[in-house]
Amino acid sequence: MCKVLVCLASISCLWVCCGQSNAQAKRLEPEVGKLPREAIGFGETLEKAKAMAIKDAAERVRGLMAMQKPAMDSFVVTEDFARTLLERGEEGDEVKNEAFKEPLKQWVMPFRTDTNWWNDVVRHDLEAQRKAVSSERQTWTSRGMLGIALLLLAAVGYVRVDEYTHRRYTTWLRIASIGVVTTVIAGWVYVFQVGW
């Protein structure tokens, strides 16, 4: 009966520590004026201007995520993801720059208005947070289980050797087991402080 209870307690501990939580943190919507309306790119050609507009969109979304409290830093907005937030875009007016001989092409890409793209960004950030927390919990649980397994192995070894020697070396075995337990605990503390 004791083994069954210990097994159930271990499974419950693993479930609590390793399971992903479905609870979602409450995220406030940014102020209406803070959401970017368009991304603008400049380049020598239209293709370069389009690429710069997508980079600009990714940077604007990252900046908006950094302004949130708490900052949304779990999900990294890539250019591919930023491309899904934008509409097709159109060519803007050419801009003269002294550094270039010919005027630069401009490409303007508005952010989508048919969907709430900010909710997608928040969802991706929350998903990245859950994965990070789950991974951290699994790491801590595996460290704990490894330490407990080593302590149990030392205890079983102590009992077996004590029975084999017919209790002639009980004092020496106790001293040795205390040394093993101390070593396991010191290693455990070292792993927690330094990281694995």
C-alpha cells in the first residue's frame, strides 16, 4: 500500500510541475493611437523598398511589444510573421536623398484592418511564454527526481550492504551513507546554482 501511495504522489507531483497551464494572463489592448497604421520602406529598387517596409513593420511591432507592461518579450516577430500582418501595399512618392544619385523608391504597406492582428501577436507571445515556463518546470522536476533517485539508491545500497555484512559494519556504513547523502545534496545545490 505504501508503494502505491508513493507512486501516486510521484505521478501527481510530475503532473503539477510538468503540465502546461491553460490559464492566460490578461493583456491590455494598446491605446488606439499606438497601433501602427502602415510600414514604409525606401530603396533603390521597388523590391528593396518592399523588403525595407517589411523590416520596418517587424520593428514597429517589436517596439509596441516592448512598450507593453509587462513587456512582451517571449515571442520574436520575424519578417515572415510581419508579412502576414500587412496588406499588399503600393508605391509611394520617390524621395530624393543626397547620398544617392537617383531618387529612392518608396513602398507603403498598411497594416491589416480586416482582422485584429494584435490579438495574433499576443497569442503567439503567450504561447511562447507557456512553452518557456513548461520547459523550466520540466528541468526543475527532472533535477529533483534525479536527486531523490540518488538518495533512494544510497539508502537501498546501505540496507543491502548492512544485511550482507550481518550488521558488523553498521557504524561505518552509516558514516559512508551520510557522506554519500552530503555529496548528493552538495551536487544538487551546485546544479541549481550553476544551471544545467
